Amino acid sequence: MRNYLLLSALLCQTAMAQEQAPMVLQYDKPATYFEESLPIGNGKLGALVYGGTDDDIIYLNDITLWTGKPVDRNLDADAHKWIPAIREALFKEDYKLADSLQLHVQGPNSQYYQPLGTLHIKDLGLGEITKYQRTLDIDSAIVRDSYKRNGKLITREYFASNPDKLIAIRLRGDINCQIALTAQVPHQVKSTLGQLVMTGHATGNPQESTHFCTMLSVKTDGEMAASDSSLTISKAKEAIIYIVNETSFNGFDKHPVREGANYLEMVTNDMWHTQNMTFDEFYARHLVDYKAIYDRVKIRLSGKTSYTSNARYPSLTTDQLLLDYTNGGQQIPYLEELYFQFGRYLLISSSRTKNVPANLQGLWAPQLWSPWRGNYTVNINLEENYWPAFVANMAEMAEPLDGFIAGLAANGKYTAKNYYNISEGWCSSHNSDIWAMTNPVGEKNESPEWSNWNMGGAWLVNTLWERYQFTQDKEYLRNTAYPLMKGAAQFCLRWLIENPKQPGELITAPSTSPENEYKTDKGYHGTTCYGGTADLAIIRELFINTIAAGKILGQKNKEMEQALAKLHPYTIGHMGDLNEWYFDWDDWDFQHRHQSHLIGLYPGNHLTDATLQKAAERSLEIKGDKTTGWSTGWRINLWARLHKPEQAYHIYQKLLTPIAPRGSKGAIWKNWHKGGGTYPNLFDAHPPFQIDGNFGGTAGVCEMLMQSSLKDGKATIELLPAAAKAWKEGHVSGLCARGGYEVSFEWKGGYVRNCSIKAKNAGTITLMYNGQQKTVKFKAGQTQNIKTW
């Protein structure tokens, strides 16, 4: 079995090499800052490898380690009494009063995602360090580093296995080291010969917080000694470290102590499992599991020989490639391909835990108090995390979102009642956490611009509809997606009110446009309004999709159809842009990072009117191209959806702007930039790090290369709808299209030359390419090679 697995992995690597260049991040020095470290993850356990020579620091994370406990569903049970007063103020155009009253309709902020621990591997050897190298091989999901000390080679390998629930590290060479575990959260460590055990809990009352147990074991051919909290290895040629961890988290509605998982028994079983196989066997199992997902999509954004013919790029470090790309003005297709596949690697590595999706930092958080609590920000960021999941052929990675949304729905029906006096359906707000909190946040003293927003559930369920669109899994639609979509839509039906300014119209009140601020015609600078375009865009998209889903399942939604027809329409402003507010007000900041009123264009699909698309284009022009990382990722997709290839490519280039790590000092960083872009380890710079920009960038490349739509069961697939002139030729395989199709094609001189499409089910598509279109019929499971040239 072991030889078979290794052979399978080797064959996978060989096949991949024929279609794309090796996808490797490489560096010639250890990481000093978090933004230089290299991430590994199995969807639950993660690590950030710094690769130091004297002290190799490795930050550890478990995606289920959060502060807090299940939410109090009776919280702020009478907060809804303020809604009529807010509406009265709004319709009297007293926006200042409305802003102040909104504070009464706020609950607590989210809990914190916290780091698990820190592993130190201290090299006890002495002497000069030379020839240091550090790599992350995306194709094989493994980090390696090596160096010479006194001329003797030391190598290290690190990977995180999903099938075996462990992190494995192998040291080879002249090994004399000390291994120690510590943590920033409350903890204690005990050592025995060959093993370290760390127990602790998330910050807070130990009777009210999630507990954990981390076990580390060492196998070596050298001598080993144990101290109070560390292990020392000497005179070894090889040492293998296995790390396993379990927490007491047992679900969003289970108390982590009184109803917690039996984490001590679970972690003990995990550690016993490490005795069953060798390092190579664990790695082979990891590789087969990972590549079964990763290898589905290959990409080349240049000629077949561009990577190998230019010897300079393989020899340059990844951070130098970033500098050359922006500061040197060089087009480097390899870096563009690498960033695309890195996004896929990150999603596979951070989103494989049932009911616990990737958070703002995926699962990689070295700080005790992560920026923005490391939470789920549901007014764009959590949604953006999953934009590449379906089109980039990783549908399973979105499964954790299904259970999470179900948790939001369970809690959200109480939020709907307590804060809005609505007894039908459910809602979710700006922030959430592992406990699926849904209340509006802000703690009664923070700005309504982000605190008082209840469209999170209404937007988030569209990811469920997207899964159906791509997979055509009707049972999933019936049992999972539709009930959650219907519940979110029911809340919106009751939240909408008749517009007193225009009888017969439906609007929301109070309303905000996420994190944005307006200036009225009277000069008031505020956030609370009525009939905000973003609210209505989200509701419009939700109603359209829920009605369509109902028809597929034989369900009627007459009230929803009637409400959809009454929604206040889009309007165009005095600058020719799509209005973000009910009135033709200016944004307080014209270049604001959010563009929530364009949701109907992307990720939604309903903003198809040519005049409105032109206004959306004008909105993007006014926004400009200088913004945060995640917003840059979104704008790539918006420009691509508008079929503007050069603008989309320009924004993709902006996403690859080299950003210096936070707190970095010294001449080495003088040519690095600040603001939104990409850190040396290719993490997205909001700044600080937010992983959503990585995922938005990967989705954006897909949107530039292929777009698809599905209406009444008929699919349309368009090839190269927004491919930039810089991508004169290339190849992509394995992209997924709505309707259940898998598409591969190559192009040259901007024209599609060959195309192969595999159909999951029988169906008919309209294929658009090279300025023409063709109707193609498929049988279930059929693959057709379509002549395009």
C-alpha cells in the first residue's frame, strides 16, 4: 500500500508538471515577521513556519479555539421597541437623531479567535550558518527549509495532514536541539521522555471557556532527555515530531465545559495513531488527499516555455518577484499563476472542519488578540472567502459554511424577534464567531455604519444557491439550501416596509451601507438612512434566487414575487454613477473601500441592464484603484463581470503590490509599500492580514478567464470574457461552470484554440468564444472536445 500511494503521488506530480510550472514560494532567509512565515494547515490544525536557524519558531492554531460560550438567545429581548422611533426620525429627515437612536439596537461584539501555542525548535549547535533556503511547495503542500552549520547540512520538512489529523516535522542532519511548547493563552506543559503535553483554555474563566490538549511526540535515532517542559535531542541524524490537538468545542450551541467534547480521550487516540505509520507513509496519505482536490485545476498564463526559458524567475525568491513585478514594472506570469494557486492552497488548508468555516485569517493567527477579533465579518469578508470554491473546483471546501449558516439560522430567529420584532425567518448581522452569534454588534456605543446591519444572513445564503448552481444537487437544494434561503427571505419580507415617499414601493428602514458614510444635501455627515441600495440589492438577489429555487422544487412564493416587483429601483446619480443611497447623496469618502451597492453585479447576477452596468462602471471609476486588499480582490471581479479586461488586469496587478510587514524596520524594506496589496509570504494585506483578498484574487482570475450563467436550466459559458492582452496565450483546466460542467481550454493570440467540456448531467449549453457562439448538447457524464479554431 505504501509503495502504491507514493507511486500515485509521483504520477500526479508528473502529470501536473506537463500543464503548469512548479508552484513554489521560495526564500533565502528565515522569517522575522508573521507576514514572512509560511502557512500549512489541514483544515483544523494550522502552523506558521518561521524557519529560524538558532530558534525555529512555529506558531500553532486550531480553528475551534475561541473565547466565549453559546449565545444568550434572550439577550436584548426588548431592543425592537426602538425601531419605530428610528423610522419616525428617518422619515422626518432627522438623520442625526436616527444615528443616535441606532445605538439602542446594538448588542455585544463577537468573541475572539485565539492562537493555540508556539513551538520552538532550538538548534544547540554552534558555528557559521550558510546556504539557507526555505520553500512552500504548493503542489505538494509541504514546507521545507535547509541550511549548513559549520558546513554540515541540516534539513527540515513540515506538513499538516487532514486524513491523519496531525502536523508532522522531520529534522535530518547533525541534530542537536531543544524542543519546547508554550502558549499565549493560559496553559501548562508537562514532559516525559519523548513527549510533551500542553493543556489549557481560551482566555477567560476556565469554567466558561474552550479547553484544549496538545500532544507532541518525538522519534529519533539519537539521545533524548526530558526537563520540566522541554525535550532535548543530541547526537541524532534524524528526529520526527508529531503534533496533535483537540479542543472541547462541541458545537455552536453546546457549552464548552458542561457539554464539551471529550477532548482528552480524542487527543490520546490521535497520538496513538501516530505509532502506526512512518513519516513517509503519513506524507503519502496527506499528498493523495490534498492532490485529489488541488490537482483538479491547472493554469498557465503564458507560453508553454515561458517559465523554463527565463532562468531568472526560478532563481529569484518570491519576495524579490513581488518587488520586480511592481517596482520594476515587469509582467511576470509565473507570479500571477502562483498567487492564483496559493489562494486555492489556502482554502484547502483552512476550510475542512465541519460547521467551522475559514475566518478572517483563514486559521493562521499568531497574536493573542487578532485584528478584528479574527472573527467572521459577514458584510463581505466571509462571503469573499468562498468565491473561488465552486468555480475553482473545490466545492467540498464550502461544506463547513453549510453547518455554520444553519447555526446562524437557529440563533438568528431570536435576533429577528428581539431586535426587530419579526417572528418569521431569521437574520444575521455584521459579525459572527464560532458560536454563530447573529445580533447587531457595537455594544451600544459604536458607529451604526457597521454595527447596525442585518443583511448578513440574506447575503450569505446566496453561497448555498451558488453550490446548487454549480453542482445541480437537487437533494442538497431541497434539504439544505432552500430552507435556509427561505428563512432569510421570510425575514426580509417582514423587514421591508412601504415607502412613505413613494406609496407602493418597498424599502428598508433603518438602513446602512456597510461601513460607508454619506453627506446629505444639507451637509450632514451620517450613516443611518432608509432605502439603501445595498440592502435592496441583497434582498433583490435573495428573492430572485429563492423564487428560482422554489420553482425547481415545486414550491410557490407568490408573496415574494409580489414584493420583488415592488422593491425601490436602482437610480443613477448626478455623477453618472449608481446611487448608493436612496437620495442622490455623495459619499463622505469617494474612494471608500466598500462597494456594497454593486453586489447585484458581482457576486450577484441580477444587475444585467446595460444602463445600470454603465453606472456601476462609473462608480468603480470614481472609487479608483487604491484600496485595501480584500476590496482590490472584489474590484477585479467587478471589472471582469463588466467585460473590462484591462481594468480587471490592472487591479489584479495592484493586488500584487509588495507590502512591508507590520512593524518592519531597516533598509531591507525601503522599496516595499504600505496599504493594500500582498505581503512577502503572499498573504493579503488589508492591511493588516485578511485572507479574503487572497480568495478574491483567485476568484478574479477565474472570472477573467471564464464566466457562466444558468437560467431556466440552460447554461451559458463564455470563454475569455475579460482576459487581458498581457495573457496572449495560455491554458487552464478544470474550471467549473454553472449547470454542472467542467471546462478546460487553451488560447493563443487572444483566441480560444481548443476546448474540452465535461457534463455532470445531461443538458444543453450556449458556448461563447472568439466572437461567436455554439449550442452544444451533452449526455450525463459525457466529455466533448469542441472545435473552436
